[in-house]
Amino acid sequence: MACKYGTHRVITPKGVLPQAAQVIDNSMKIHENEILINVQSLNIDSASFTQIRKEANDNPDAIKAKILEIVNARGKMQNPVTGSGGMLIGEVAEIGSALTPDVQVGDKIATLVSLSLTPLVIHEITAIHMNIDRVDIRGYAILFETGIFAKLPDDMPVALVLAALDVAGAPAQTSKLVKPGDSVLILGGGGKSGMLCCAEAMKQAGPTGNVVALCVLERDRENLSGLCNEVIICDATKPLDVLEKALAANNGREYDISFNVVNVGDTEMSSILPVRDGGIVYLFSMATSFTKAALGAEGVGKDVTIIVGNGYTRGHAEITLSLLRENEKIREIFERRYV
């Protein structure tokens, strides 16, 4: 039987897992422990899509060409600059004979593993949705035996589910880490992962906590009303400005925990400086660097626990979809932006 982690599809370099591989085999004849998916849409990781847009000067044809270039060269959608991928939705086309998953051929699913390790073939890119990082395609993908996925629920539009599950790890990790009474700083609060993290942090921190969202755009302030205790407008790449405004929003006190969900680089120190010794810095953004964070914290004498965000935690899909069901404001914003 083929390796459950997908190493049988690694072409180069040998001996690594598919995510770390430069090139993987994207032939669509499945092994007995793989699932074939007829792909409808890709949600490109925000950091990756932002980088591609900048490189292509916001030209849709150039964006299409770059995505096709990456997939044709690597056998997967993994941005060589950011190293990140995204996720997809599609329809189960074939199930390997050795598998008994909780799906049938024809079921619609969202994969919850990164496109950076998913064998993918794109026959045609049919649409680029510039402002929501989504690409509609005709193509196929392979899910390995260990690949996690979620069946699409019947009570939500497909585009809404795709937008939410793309960042499901962030609010689910927020649910695990934030404690009653915590002060919480969320950098990138105006994005989809940021709004979900704000809402979940408010639930977990409770009435004695303080949840502060940092955004770069003034227009995000209204969207975040009711989803956090306070909004500060600041450029997350300017750590001293962030520190000043963040402390002012927390009565001069340092924070218990910060979450970085921005989509640009050089924001590590803005996540670290406002957090107290013994606190937690959670780097969910694919644009962040653990090296910069670790050495930066050392350089300023900060004794903080730095967590590199894992996009998966048990129950993350259910936690995120439940947030959409119970929070009318977030659902309205998501439907307006992404459906």
C-alpha cells in the first residue's frame, strides 16, 4: 500500500514529506488509499495570494499564468516565495479500495490540509476573485489517507464554508488558548481569520477580559464593532507604534496573549513587544518568520512562549462553522464579502 503520508508521490528531493518536496507526482490515477477530488475552487493562502498579486501588478491574466506556472512545475499549489498553499473544495470523484471514509462519491467536501502538499492538476482557471483570494478552476486533486476534510454542510452556501474553513485553525486555537479574564491582542483583526479570532476570544475571555483588534484600515473599525472591546488602527510593520497604541488600549498593561493573522511580513516584533513575560505569542500568519520572532524576542529580553500556528486542531471545522451559525454579524460580513 502507498504511504499514508504521501511520500510515494515525492519526486524531489527524495526522503522528505510532500509539503517539503520541491516536486510531487500529480498523476491522477489513485492508489488504493487515496481519494480523487473533482476540484471547483481553490482558496489561496492570503500571504501567498497577496505576494502573487503584487508580482503580477494585479493583472488577472498574469495571476492565472503564475498559478499555472507553479502547479505545472511543482505538481501542487505551493508558492515558492511564501512556501504556503491554501485549501480547496470539490466533489469526491473516486475512493481508493482500502479506504472507508465518511463520504461517498458525489459528496462535496473541503480539504483541511494545505495545497502545499496536495497533488493538483489544473485544466483551466475559470475565474479569479481578486479580493477574496479565491480561484475557480476545472481540475483534480488527490487526498492522502491522512488528509483531513469536512463534508460541506447543507445550511450554508459553499463559498461561505470555503472562506471560513480556509482559516479554521485560527479561531479553534483561540478557543484552546484564551482563558477567562485574559487580555488579547489580535493583529490583522479586520480579515476573515481576525474577525473569527476576535469573536472566539470574546467568548473565552468573558466580561473580565479585554480583546483588542489591530487593523491597518479605518474602514475595518465598523465591521469589528461588537466583535472585540476596542479597535486600534496601526501599521503592524511598525512595532514601536503598535506597542504604544496597544498598551494604551489595555490601560497601560501588557497583554496575556497575542495572535498574528496578518498577510504581510515583518510583523513579528509587533506581536511580541506588547505581551508580558510568561505570555503567549501565536503566529498563525504564513507571512511570519519563526527565526525573526525567536531572535527578536531574545534581542529585547522577552520571555514569551512563541507558538507557530498549526492549521489543524481537533474539532476546528466544527468550532469555526458554529461561530458562523451563532454570530449573526460575522455571518453577514462573510456572506457580503465572500458569497
